[in-house]
Amino acid sequence: MEHGGGRGRLRMWREDGRVVCEVADIGRGISPGVLEEAELPAPSAPGGRGIWLIRRLSDEVVFTTGSGGTAVRLALELPPEPHGPAARADDGGGTDLAMTSGRPGISPPAKAGRAVRSRAE
């Protein structure tokens, strides 16, 4: 993770007809101005294109960031499922996948920070 703290947590689950993905790290947080940028960053800018893409490809995205780390939760609407015996229930269960730089023991980011919500246009 280039802009993260070097390690983090990836969680994915299905909820209310959507797939939800949350990526969290314990880095230094995202600078305030970066999350407020609405336009595609210039090619010479050091970052921000990932945030720009997430906002355009997701149906909903929430950034929570502060000195204890950053969590990005995005949701994508799923197409309606067929009804019948093979239909799968939205059980809200999920899978945790720890991402590390070769070090075990991942902690979620601190709860302190500010949240910024975006919705696809």
C-alpha cells in the first residue's frame, strides 16, 4: 500500500443487496485537502487518483481518517438475484484478510478521526 502505513486490513461482506469493502491502515492519515478535491488530480500530482476513481466507481464511499490511521469503506450495488432454491441470502457475514509487509499482528485504525462521505453521481 503506497499511501498506507505499510500494513492494514481488508474486509469484504455482502449487505442489503450490496457488496461492501473496507480497507484500513494505521498510517498517519490523509491530508484534509486531498479528500475535499473533486476534480481529477493533475498528472504531476503525487496522488489522489485512487480516491478520484473510488468515488466514480462506487455507489457509496466513506473515508474516516486521523492520526491513528485511515479506513475507506465502499459499497457497490449488486444486480437483483434470481429467486428460488439456488438464491443466496444476504447474511451480512464477511471475510477478514490481513495485509502486512511480512509482519503479523494487525490492529484496526483508531476510531478517532473525521469521516467524509461521498455518493456516486
